[in-house]
Amino acid sequence: MTNDEPRTTATSADLDWVRRPLADLRAAIDALEEASAAPAASRTAEWSMQVHEALVDLGAAFERHIAATEGPDGLHDRIRDAAPRLSIHVDRMAAEHRATRQAITEAVDAAREGSRSADPELPEQIRERVNDLVRRLLELRGHGADLIYEAYEVDIGAGD
């Protein structure tokens, strides 16, 4: 199909099923930011464990998001059906999901290591990793919103 193919129309309510995982992911990002911003001085192990728990929760929320987007009859399949011209963008989103999943795993591992350490330098390293991860997730969210809008001309809001 060409770029001139008509967009498939959908109402915002038609995409309610995808909103919940996005809202859960947003809440997990907020909880991670809160855990990371907590004081770590003289409590590296405790702080790292709190960040680790927030990262584990984020990972679970991200997996639910992936299930809603990449699972059978998920958002990506629906976009491919509705707007085949966007298949390359759907593939790019799946690649971003894989890279983000890996970044979450690495951050979880770093925080787990920090929970066994008293190294005062470790919290800053973990915070940097967390900040990079949050930035990646927010960019991914924006790319997903653009993709949905291109396919359906709908702004789903993503839990804001």
C-alpha cells in the first residue's frame, strides 16, 4: 500500500484495552523515579534494594505492555492489519522493546549487586542507569503514541 492509503478510524474507546498496561507502566516509572531519588548516603544496600524492587515491578509492567502490544492480536498486529504501511515502524517498536527489556535486566542486576555492597559510589552509577532507562521508556512511549496516531488518528493519552 502507499502512503496515500486512508487511515483506519478508531475512537479513543476502541483502544481502552491498551491503556491499562500503559498506565501501569507509567506508575512503575514514577515509583522507580521516587525510589532512585531517595537518599542513599550511608545506606547503599537498603537504597539499592528499594531501587531493585522498583525495577522488578517496572520489568513486570513492561512485560504486560509487551503482551498487549506484541502478543497475539496485540496492538502491533492490529496496526499491521489496519495500516500495512506502518509495518516498518511496528518492527522498529519491537526492536526498541527488546533493547529496553535488556536495559531493564541490566539495571535490575546492577541494583541487586548494590544491595550487597556498601560502596558509596554505587548509588550514583545506579541512578545514572535508572535515568537512562527512564529516558528510554519515555521516548518509547512517545514513539508508540505517534504510531497509534498514525494508524488510527487517536491520542490514547497513555495514562497522563
